[in-house]
Amino acid sequence: MSAQRVGFVVGLAAFLITVVTPAPASMPPEAWLVAGLVVWMAAWWMTEAIPLTATALLPFIVLPFARVMTAKETASAYYAPILFLILGGAFIALAIERTGLHRRLSLAILKTVGTGGATRHGGARLLLAFMVSAAILSMLISNTSTSLIMMPMALAVLAGGGLVADDKEGLAGALPMGIAFAATIGGLGTIVGSPTNGIAVALLDSLIGVQISFAEWALYGIPIVIIGVPIAALIIAKAQKVVDHPFDVVAARNSIETQSEWTAPERRLVPLIAITFGLWMTAPLLKPYLPAGSLTDGTIAIAASLLLFILPDGTGRKLLSWQEADRAPWGVIMMFGGGLALATGMGASGLAEWLGDALLPLSAVPLVIAALALVAMVILITEFASNVATASAIIPVVASLTVAMGVDPILLAMPAALAASWGFMLPAGTGPNAIAWATGRIKLQRMVGAGLVLDLIGVFLIVAAVWGMAALIA
């Protein structure tokens, strides 16, 4: 029996069990049904039992009939500001690709990895170079924006090295996966790297008065980035067997070598991208002077993308046409929306609260064990729910737990906040993963395998980094 068939049966059976059996003690009946839905979607997503985007439609059917939310409320849950960031960022990435600017940027990275030909380690060096670049950029702007900007560059390099569009072996799958993983890890480095970080900081301040500054967050986050990116690169290289598929860096460089003169479309697109980057980086400073909730990464991306359809490129046409823009990853957007709807259902049904209450017995175990268990649970939840939803549901419980245990909140709250963004297994788990999956170059089994190993390592890495830095600061 194929993995797809097994996943199909297991997922459906798991949900049916929750339909015909009573909920565990203290769990609301609606939460029990949503728990079955979580397992159902996870099984189908991980085995590709049916197309991933089709699986994302399940919450729209199940949640209304489970009396968790109405059909209208469920439909609304499929959309969130981050989807407009993905869409607007995709338009910008398509414009970069159309003008050829991605080839020039790719060349800059290629020149940093040496001059060897098709060596066994050329691909591994290139993978690490792209991942380091993505991690650094992700500390300045959101991890989703980073992935959208860098993915066309990676695809240009792969094409320049002679890899066809449907190739998923070696560097062909490793490079998109590496950018996604590195963008997620890099987002842990600063408060602005991921919306989850800001939510966690705000919740800790409002709930228990723990204030974490930008610099203090960086003290805990950057060491994880420095250690995590090389580890992720090694895991991906092993999963994709990069050394067994030599990649000719010189051939790729020669293939995408651009003319020394900048074209008119490139010159006109660069200022627009620079302004967009600047707004993404300075948004926290501008928000107090604008209507509440008006300036987000998504509104910035959409405003920039609209200008692509308005501004001429200097050759008698606009920077982007709708025929070119219509290549945006619509299916991925719907798939990511399914994850958002599932997360909303977890909250509305009481499942998220029930999972949070399950943490309270940790107050009876040694603190380090409690921290490890807490991080493991948060990582597991964030694989199937949005990072923002996970942080919003778990951080209040963690805050209460630290007060009940009478311990330094940083030792539990900071690892939990970082863990809310540490999810790598599924395409729908994070924006970067969804963008990488949209390239069509990743085998799902390899993403799940590499992501699982990195998730397990992350449990110990996050706790060790936070506790180690806390000891140094004390």
C-alpha cells in the first residue's frame, strides 16, 4: 500500500474516531472534533494523499458542521494580512524575475563561493552562502518577505547550472528548502524578524510586566541563528544528498553573467524595491503616526505591487503585466489559508486553551525538564497552526506558569516565544515553507524528514541558548 493510500486512510480514520467517541475529560466536544481534524489534515498533508491545496479546504467543511464556527466565520479565517504579504511579495518577485534583476543579485552570491567547477562540495558551499544571506536579511525584514525576494535568485542559479524545472534532486531541492529554513531561523534573531516575536513581547509585557528590549531579544536570538543555520544547511545537504549531485558553480555564474550596463527596467525597479525594503524596516517607527492597523508588511507589499502595474519600465511597457503577475502562487495562498483556518478553529473550539492547560502539571517537574517539554509542545503545535496563533494561545499560559512556579520568566517564556516560530516540516506551516513548496522542486518526504530532525534539534538548541545566555547575563 502506498504512503498516499496509508495517509488517506489514517487521516480519515482519526477524524471518524473523534466523531463516534466521547471527548477526553475536560475537553469540549468541539475541541475533540477539531483535534481529529488536525490529525486528518496532518496525515493528508504529510503524505500528499490528495493535493495539498485541496486538503486545505477541509476546515471550511468540518468547522461549521462541528459547530465551532459558521461557514461565514470559517471563510473569513482563511484570510489574514500575511496572505496579502505573500501575494504582493510574489508580484515583486515576478517583476524582479521579469526584468532580470534576480540574475544580477544571484551573481553577487555566486562570486562568494569560490571558483571551483563541478566539485562535490561546490553545491554545499553555495547552499550555505544562500542560507546565510537569507538569515541575515530575515533579521531586518519579515521571513516571508525574505523568501519571496530570494527565491527567484535561487531559481536563476539552478537554471544557470543546467538543472531543469522539474529536477528535485541535490541542490535543485536543497536551495529552495534552505532559503525557507534559513529565513525562518533568521527571523528569530530580532523582534522585527517575525510577527510572532512582537506578539510574544507584547503579551509578556501586558500579562506579567516582563519587558524585553530589541537588544535583549537579539542577545537570545542571534546565537540560535548563528548555530541553527549551519546545522540546517548540513541537515538539508544530507537529506538532498547534495554531494552526490555535483553542481558547477562556474557554469552557473557564466550562464547568468549579465551585461555591465544596467537596463532601464532594472534601474526603475531598484528604487521601488529599496523603498519597499525601507518601509518594511521602518514600519514600527512610522506606525504611531498612522491610523491603527493601517501600515503592515502586507499593505506595504500590495502598495508596491500596484505601482508595478502603473510605472513604465522605460521600454514602452509597465514594469509588470497581469499576464506575468497571474503566475502568482494562488494555490499556495489557499493552502496557507487552510492552515490559518485550522488555527482559528483550534482557538474557537477551546482546543488551544485545553492544550495550554495541559502544561500546568509541568510546575511539578524540574525546571529544565519543564522548559524542554514546553518547547517541544509549542514546536509540535506550530507545525499545524500558524505561528501567530500558537504564540497568542500559549504565551499567556506560559506567563501564568512562570508566576505559579516562581521562576525567572525568561527561562520559560523566552524559549516558548522562540519555539513558536520553529516549524519546518510542512509546506503550510510557515510562509517561507509555502513559498519554497511553490517552486515545485521539493519532495515532500524530504521536507518532512529534514524538518523533523531540525525540530528535534531545536528543542535542545533553543533551551540551551536561552539558558546559557541567561547565565552569562546574570
